[in-house]
Amino acid sequence: MASITNHLPTAELQALDAAHHMHPFTTGDELAAKGARVITRAKGVFLTDSEGNEILDAMAGLWCVNLGYGRPEMGEVAQRQMSELPYYNTFFQTTHVPGIALAKSLADLAPTHLNHVFFAGSGSEANDTNLRMVRTYWAEKGQPEKSHVISRKNAYHGSSVGSGSLGGMAYMHAQGGMPIPGIHHIGQPDWWAEGGDHTPDAFGLARAQELEAKILELGAENVAAFIGEPVQGAGGVIIPPSTYWPEIQRICTKYDVLLIADEVICGFGRTGNWFGSETMGITPDIMTIAKGLSSGYAPIGGSIVSDDIAAVINACEFNHGYTYSGHPVCAAVAQENLRIMQEEDILTHVREVAAPALKSALDGLADHPLVGTVNISGMMASLPLTPHKESRAKFAGDAGTVGYMCREHCFANNLVMRHVGDRMIISPPLVITPEEIEVFANRAKKALDATYKDLKDKDMLKAAS
Ligand code: PXG
């Protein structure tokens, strides 16, 4: 086996990476020509790369490292669990203590009627579980035709065939035969991009009522569930107008359509509550969880399911599961993550310290000529870039060009801030301090200034007509 360590020169690591490693959501040839940035270690909110740069990670990895990097307790728990019981399955009438303990903790944290957990290895797997579970639920109740699922355009629910079909990313559907039949997508509540002359409240209501129209078109007797992220993450941190979710809830209840809240990003403190459903005031039937469940330290996801659904599913044999459902090491690591979150009262830190500091830092950038507005819910935020704030204009040229330029300037300034189209996305570890938020704001401002200068120099500050 090759001995490949941190001590190899960056160029050598990059060449090996290009030769053998295929990256997700990446044009491999372009990356190979440029060379991937090699991350070698991380502590708190800072990453270190193979060149020794210290990079502030304002994305918490991929929206997941809520506790920050390098917590020794997490490694100690993993090591202990690996020594005691590194693996056993939960398929054939067996169970194990980490799985029991984590399911109980999640039942305690989740809204009162959600008391049952089906584990998966990721958010994608969990949403595949949800698709099969809601269809099985209605079939077991004698309504097998109640099988269609409604989602939103520009939603992200994962990258497997099932979860990618639930998602509403057109560029994903363009590859590999998605969406599978029986899944429908209505408009998203993105007032900034699509609200036109409506007020946000009127637009929120109109977009929610697309659900009612779709249910009536399909026939309520054919619709199993609606799935949505309380706040869309990968779609661009889209915070729905306050009219949106109450109307969705009303419609789901009226037509007996199950409500699945995809909490993969919003869950575990990101919006200032344990779950985004609380922040949005909804009571789902199923919550999808992953990412912040273990702060990304171990791959684990799952579905937290209502008493009603569990009663039906538990009465039949649900022919579904994954080798790593409830993996004991991952479950123990997730349990430790929840323990630290509770003992250190991370939610209070978010509500009283980090989220207000992030909001005031972002408000400080709102005057920047490129920043259209500040969207923020707890510790997830976006800054839509625009050539003209008042009209919320898009840039002339290909969407995403300006966002990409800004992201490159962020990288050059040792800041990870992602772009979705021409929106800059912020989702730092929840433990970030006000001082670190200041570092973030300074680097973000430099990147925005550099982007603005580029656009002026290249005569690209034009609005699309
Ligand atoms: N649901 C939501 C809401 C997500 O954000 C998934 C499900 C799928 O989880 P897994 O663990 O299978 O990846 C996600 C994942 C991005 C990005 O670029 C976002 C995700 C994953 C990868 C990239 O913003 N979200």
C-alpha cells in the first residue's frame, strides 16, 4: 500500500488526487488542471491546508461541523466504541446500546409526537427511507394508490436516485434518469429571485397554494406526502416568507398528506432551535436528519417518525435498511455530539451570542454595492449579489459567474464562503465566537471589494434585461 502522508509536497498530492480520486459535483478535468486544495487539519473554525494557510471555514464543512473541528471527546468516544463493539447490525432481531441510546435521545429532543428513529448512513439514504416509508404507510392502511410525493423546484434532498428525484435541482435531473415517476415539483418560496412585484407575504401564500393546486390536480387520494426543507440550504439559504409554512401545514392537514421536514441542514441548532420545524412553527410527521447529528464527525443520518406512522410501519415487515443503519461507532459519536451540545448549551450561544453577532456583521456588509440584501435565520445566511439592489436585478451573462468570482476571492483571502448561483452562502460552525465573526467579516469584505473591482474592470456590472 502506498504511504501517502501530509508531508508530501502539495503538487504531488494534487497529482495523485487528479490521477485516482473522482470528486462529487466537480468537473474532474478542470480540477485536475488547477489542483485541488489539500486540507490537512482543522481546529475550531479554522482549516489548515498543505501550504500552511489558515482558512476560516464559514461553511462548517458542508453545513455539518456544528461543534467545530478537533473536539478530542469525539475521538475518544469513537476509539472506545471501536474497541468495545466496532460493528453490529440491527437487522435480525438484535440491537446495541449506542443505537438504543441515540434513538432515545432523539425522541427526547424531537417534537412530542416524534418518538421513533430509523437510522441511515446519510441524508440521501434517510430520504430514500422516507419515500419508501410513506408509500408503505398508505399501502398498509389500504390506500396503495396514495403514493405520489410533492416537493419543490430547487430543493435539495440528496444525490441518490430516490432522494435526487425528491430534490428539485434541474441540473441533477438532467443526468442519470431522474426524477423517478410519482414525484412532482412545485415552485419554491424564493421571494428575492422570483417574487416579482408581490409582497413577500402574498408571494409566500401563493407559493404555498401551489401545493393545494397540485394535490387537487393529482387527487388527494393519490398524494402520500409533501417534503420540504424548513429553510432551503443548498438552494441558496432561502428563508420563506412567514405566510408560507402555516399555509403548507394547513393544506397537508386538510388533504391528509404527510409532511416531511428535511432537517438535514436546519436540524441540531442551525436556525437557533433544535429543529428548523420549531423555528418555522410546523409539526411534521417525519423529520430527516444527518449532518449536524454528529457534527460531521461520523457519517450518520436517519428519519424521526411520528407515533402514528411508527404504529403502522411496526405492524408490518418493512423490507428496508442499510448495513450501517445505526452503526454503533457513528451512533456513539452522535450521542457525544448531542451531549456536548446540551452540556455547553450551544443553542443559547447561538441565540444570544453567535447569531446576533453574525447578523450584525452581515448587516455591516449590506451597504456594499454588490450586496442585495441579508437573508439570515440563526446561523445560516445568504447574501444575494446584484448589480441593482432596488430592482433585485440579476447580472447580465451566465448566472453564477459573479458568485464564482466572489468565491475565488474568498478562497484567496483564506475564507470558505460558498456560492449558489450569484448568492454567497454562510453557515459557520455554531461555536464560532464574535471575534472569529469579525475575522470572517473582514475577509468577506475584502473578497466583495475585489469582486466589485473585477466586475468594474471587465465591464460586467450590468443587469440582465
Ligand atoms: N437533505 C438536505 C436538506 C441536504 O442539505 C441532504 C439531504 C443529503 O444528505 P447527504 O448526507 O446524503 O449528503 C442534504 C445534503 C451543498 C451541498 O453544496 C449540500 C448537501 C450535500 C452536498 C453539498 O450545499 N446537502
